[in-house]
Amino acid sequence: FNLKHPFGHLIDTLRSEQYEERRYFNPQKLSDVRYENLPFCMRVLLESAIRKCDGFYIKTDDVSSILDWQMQQNQAEVAFSPARVLLQDFTGIPAMVDLAAMRDALAKQGVDPNLVNPRCHTDLIVDHSLQIDYSKCAIQSPPTPTDESHGAAVRSPAGRPSPRGSSSGGHCAGQRPGHRGGCSKASCSDAPSGRSAAVQIENTPLLCPFHLQPVSEPETMIRNQEMELIRNKERLQFFKWCSKAFKNINVVPPDINTVHQVNLEYLCQVVQEGEGFIYPDSVVGTDSHTTMINGLGILGWGVGGIESEAVMLGQPVSLTLPQVIGCKLVGTINPLATSIDIVLGITKHLRQAGIGGKFVEFFGPGVQQLSAPDRTTIANMCPEYNATVSFFPVDDITLQHFKHTICSEEKLVVLEDYLKAIKLFKSYGDQSEDPQYSEVIEMNLSSIVPHVSGPKRPQDRVAVTCMKEDFINCLNEKVGFKGFHVSKEKQATQVPFLHEGAEYNLAHGSVVIAAVISCTNNCNPSVMLAAGLLAKKAVEAGLTVKPYIRTSLVPGSGTVTHYLNTTGVLPYLRKLGFEVVGYGCATCVGNTAPLPESVVDAIKQGDLVACGVLSGNRHLEGRLCDCVRANYLASPPLVVAYAIAGTVSINLETEPLGVNSEGKDVYLRDIWPSKEEVNHTEENIVIASMFKELRSRMEKGSTFWNRIESAESALFPWDPKSTYIRCPAFFSKLSKEVCAPQSIEGAYPLLFLGDKVTTDHISPAGSIARVSAAARYLQSKRLTPREFNSYGARRGNDAVMTRGTFASIKLQNRLIGKTGPKTLHIPSGQTLDVFEAAERYQRDGVPLIILAGKEYGSGSSRDWAAKGPYLMGVRAVIAESFEKIHRNHLVGMGIAPLQFLPGQNADSLELCGKERFTINIPQELTPRQQLTVQTSTGKSFSVTALFENDMDVAFFRHGGILKYVARSLLL
């Protein structure tokens, strides 16, 4: 091996008494001073290029270019082989269908189909199937699922028929004695006999999100799972077959967790082992939020479906060496700033810096103040500030995180020793380890201050230190987005009232609703923990919340209740009135319990601007309660703080929250938990507990998944009646010999398009219109419109997806002069659906091209934006420019991306789009070669074939990457 590999002399051995020897490629043995100047993310690229260098896919020039990154950024094109691929089920099913079809094609040629397997380790997480057909309060009435082949209602696996007609079961179990805000609705009757009135989840009763009363929960979950099994039966059976038939693929079944949570807590390794070597973990995934893995020092980003398929089949990702922006974090985080404040502050700073398409790498002493979840959240926000990745090199904090999640003690030692050996371990406080960057952006964390939003709109942000002053200004302002127009003499109004036998006063700014909610923007565990720890310190300091304030705690899931219980803070939240009242939308949508009548009367008597404070995402005027005119969005701990203060007209920095039993003033700073305390609790209790639960679920599997039956065979048993899974035609007429590139003779334009045609215009997505070609196909299979499902669910059926290609109602086709999924069949002069026109051309043996303007294929990349045109018979696309990923996809499907010469386009060449085109393609095709195009009207012009390298040319010669890989197995 050492003699054959061009970098065999870099192989080194990791030795220790604590573990067995490991071999690795050591870039430091290059003895090149440029290595230590490289950003850490570029060092990952370099190691991969060295280890995977084979002279074809990855060349020694790639290694030289990465090493010379300072001079080659934005210029050199290099290849990158990630360690693994991450798929979710919607994007994963076409890839797996293609592999199953490749097995069929090889078997027909007499080759062992078991040779077809992903060459790069692939994880497929089934997390996009579940739909909420049943609620916890009242079992709703979804469309009755049917077996498509028979049209009859399907009975659930448990033997119960699927519900029809009116809602049934799951009603509230009645009022809880002594519970504030009890349900008074007549529909909240006693639970039906035979059902538990209150089921405990982590010692906390599950409550009806509409009526806030205990309900029976298991049946709703079971019924939703049954519907998932029925609706997606064919897809899930196919995934089950894949998990058995293919090597090097791991299928995570439904009902485990979402794709990114599984990736963060279970799949990521930081250091991988395989083929006798250890090497840095890296990943490409079919989702833009794959970037969150960079927060743990693992390089990864989102790619399109065809790119991910290519990586699965052993091909590298092609990328232009990016600029790497160094984001230097300095200063000390404001003690009152939460993780949400920090993440949003950094996101805003990077968005303003204009870093679109670049890599970002964090360094500087401020990074040490960020927990591992903080870093992954910042990295997850990449799409918000348009970076490709936001990379945090591994440090001691990352290691501590892995100690509680993925690592055994031995693996942790290997990980640390290896990363230090190749200088991928970072000490953020040591400036001598800072690499060189394309540009450095410095951000002082001290500038991030806690904010609230309000009193009427979420975009009206107010610094907490300015809250009192801003509220007074709101009273003075004319009625509008912020103003209430309260006269000066009435601003000091106080209205006394009695509540539960005690007298209180209400004034402008008094808090009457305080809701801690952990949905959407507050799902980070740290902010909920901060609220719980603040409550604990407040209770211990002798502070209370006035009993007339309508307080509530609505976790986004049972997981939140679990870790609040585990950390021991839930009793303190309850002591202050923040008791768990349900798992659903409540206060945000106005589903708060009525305010006490005495409070309502006092507000009306003084015409007061009373306030609500909540940690949700909706707070328009009057939304929470018609008599509460000012509503503020705040972080969970600030909701608790304002509830204790009883008013928003307070400077939390200089004024006390309240007075304890000894008459001593207690300030917010006295009870605010430190970030270190929150991080320690999060890492050592919450994350460890959550991972333990996830690992347990992964090991036990799912009863729901285990009862799915699938074939035990090397070849998938395609069901000709299936409308979800179908063997695609990508391998029809597959031969061992590779024909020389053929010129495209007498092609008609299928479409004549303008600028910025996106993959949303091309690729099938969303619901299936009843008057579409796809709908007519499904109706021919005896399906009714309510059984059509969506294009996303039917991505494993090429007949549906091809008919949905170019089916967008927003498509602007110059051949017909109006918007819609139609085109002109030029020989007949008829206007047809795009698919029907393509089908007629193919019957007549006529090749097709597409004419387009600038930025063809822009937007989020989708594999069917290239697969669909290929199956329609499109041989080439001639455009002014292409979006890079879509260009790669076209090449990967064997479609030639051809670019007009600079200064030319269809209009300047006076093309009407009804000509026939002949494109002369030489047998000895080379990258970026100029080709000649001749039209039936006698015009001739040149285009540039956008094949960037020999690999692109090879894929085109073979008719796409799928046929290329299949032929490599035939030899």
C-alpha cells in the first residue's frame, strides 16, 4: 500500500497504552509551513485529499491546490470525499430506488447484484412520514385511508377500523380541583369509560392544549402511527428491504427522532475508523441544515440529491476552494444575555458582513464562552446569513460534550490524541494557533444585550435596560404600532382591587399574563434551564409572583418536562405559578384561561395598558386577551423575572425585582444563573439524559417498524400496481461498451425560457394538481384526488415525477407566451402539457433541448430537476449561465450544459425557439470545449460545453453517473 499510494510516506501510527495502535495520514509530515497557516476546515479538506488521492477522482494537484489555499481560493476546483452521507426519507428514497434499479440492470447482465452497495457509509433517517391526523383533545376526522390496489378501507394493525365521520374519543377528563383557569367548556366531560383520565409522562399529566385539562394520550399517538403505516406502507416496506439488502447503509426507522437530532447525538463521530485508518469525520446531507454539525468540529454541508447519490457511489464532491472568513469573538458575554440573544446577535452580525457562499470559521477567546449546543445552533443558522458552513474547531468544551454523548473513554482518548497529532485541536485562548484567513471579522460579545420585542410587533425590539423608558414613550406616543396615547395626568393611575381576600394595585405596565413556552424560537434547552434555575434562586431568595397574574408553563414536548424534572427545577417553577398546563399552542393563539374578574374590572376602570409577557412567537395587540393591550416576547427567564416584578415598567439593571421576607431588596443580578451554571447543568444532566434516551430507543428499535414485513432478497420485488415505488428507466439498454459521444441531430426546443428559472419551476414539489399529467396518471391507477398525496411522498415513482417536471403554474415559456405548465408541440402547432409534448417527441424519435437565459437552475437544488428532463428526452440545455449545483446535476444525468458565448443569448442571435438545432459533439470531447450549433434556418453559433474536468466528460460519455458506476461493475 505504501508503495502504490502517492502519499504513502505520510502514514503514521498513533500509539498509547490506553488503546490499540491506529494508523493515519499525517499532513504534518509534509513539512510544509503552509499547513499550519491553513484554516482548520481547510485542513480537513487536505487530509481527505491526501488519503483519497487516486490519480483520477482526486489528483495530487488537488492536494497542492488546497495546500496553496491562500493563492488558490475562488480559483482552483478540487474534489472532496466526505466520510459519510446523511439522507432523510423524502430525498433518500430516489437514491435507494436508483440503487435497487442498478441491481436489476446488473442481474440482467449476469452480474451478482449484491455488488451494488453504497461505497460511502450512508445513514438514512425516516423522519418525514408522520402527519398529525389526530389531536390530543379530540380525535379528528381525516380522510379514510385506502389500499390503492383495492380501494377498500384498511383496518388498523390492532384490528380497529379507521375512524369515520365525527370526532371520537380523547375528550378532556374534567376539571382538576383547585387548578387556576379551569376549563368551563361543556365539551370537557368525564373521560369515556375504559380510558385513563390522566396519563403520566415523566410524572407530569398531559393536558388538552385547547381546554387545559388532563386527557388520554397513548391512543392519539398509536392512531397517528397507524395512519403513518397505512399511508406510507409501500415506502416503509421499501426502506425495510434496503436496510436488509444493502451493505454500508444504516436505516434509522420512524418514531426515533428527527434527522438532525440523530446526526448530532448519535451518528457523529468526529474521528472515523475504516479501511485500516482513522480520519476526520465529515458529511454531506440532503438538507440545508446539515451545517449544524460544524458546531462540533465536523465539516459538513447540504447538497442536492444527485450529488449525494454520487458520493454514495464513491464519487467525490467538486467544489471551488472557498474564501474562509475568520470570525473572531472577543469580550465577555453580558450576564443577562441568553443563548438566543447570542445566536441572533452573531447571526445579525454575519448577515450584515455579506459572506454569501463563503466558509466561516470561529476563533478568538470568546468562543470558549459558547457551549456545544450554542455552537451547533449558530452553525445551524448558516442559511440565515448565507454562508456555506460555520466551522468550530474541536476544543476542550467539545470533548466534554462528547464525553456525555457519543464517546467511550477509549474513543475519547483516541479522538483527542489524533486531533492533536494532526493539529485539528484548537485552544481558543492561544493566539499562536490562529491560522490565516481570507478576511477577519471581529465581534465583541459584550455588545450583545438581552432584548424583548413589543408591545405590538415582533420586529420592534427593545433592550431590557431601556424597557422602562421605552414603555413610557409608548404611553406618550399616538396610537399606532407602538403608541397608546395615554395623557400625562393619567399615566400615574393606580387602581386597587381585591383578589382572594387580599388587596393589590394595578397600573399601566402591570403584568397580568406571563407564559413560558418552549416552542420554535425557544427550543434550545439552555433558555428553559435558565428559567428553571432563576425560579429556584428566586424562591430561595424569598420572592413570589402575585397570585392574580395568569402564569403558565407550556413545554414544546415531553422532553422539556423530562429535563426540567431531571434537573430538579420544576417544583420551583410551580412554586411561582409556572405549572405545566399542556403540550400545544395555548397563550400564543389566545388560548389562555380567563383573567380574574376583579383584574378585568380594574383594567377597565382605569383604562390601563396592562401587559402580557411570553416566550412564544405571537403577541399582536389583543391577541392574548382583549383587555391586555401591550404584549412582549421575551426569553423564558425574563418572563419569570417580569412576572416576579409584576410590571414591565422597570429597569431590571438598577431597580429591585422585589423584597424578601427580611425586607431586603433583591435584584435580578442576585438570582440570575450564570452561563457557566447553565452550561454545566445542560451538559452534565440534560444532554447526557437526552442521549441516553436516544441510544436506548435506537437499540430497542420500534415496534411500529419491527412489524413491517419486507422481502428477503437481493433484488427488490417491484409491484407493478404500486404508485409509490417504481423501477426507473435510467438503466434501459445498458451495455458494457461505451459509445463515443454522439452529435445531437435536429433537436426541437421543448421549452424556451427566460432568466432565473429555478428548480422550483422545474422539479415536482408540493401537492399534485387535479388537472395535471401526474393526476391523470394516478387516476388511471384508480386513485381518487384525496389519495394523490404529494410529489414529495411519491419521489420513488419516476412516472409521477416525470409528469410533474415543469408542471409549475409559474413557468414562463416563451413558446406559448403565457404562464403555465404548457408548451408548443412545434411540428403540430398544438399547445400541450410539457410532459405530453415530450412524450410525443420521444415517440417520433426526436431529441430535445431547452433554451434558457441567465442563472438556469438557481434556488434550492433538487435531483428531479435533472432526472425529470433526462427521462423526457432532453439531451442538452443551452443557457446564458447555470447555477453550479444544477450544472453538476445535469452532467450527472448525462445532459450537456452548454453556455452561450459572452455577450450572446437567444435574442441577440435572433432565435425564435421553433428552429431545429444540431449540436456537433466531437468524439474526443475535452473540458470546456467550444461546440458549434447549427439551426434549420441556416444560422450557426458557438457554445461552451461546461464540462469542468475529465470526470465530467467521463460521466457524459457514459450517459450519466448511474450508468458510469453500473458499467464499472460490469467489467
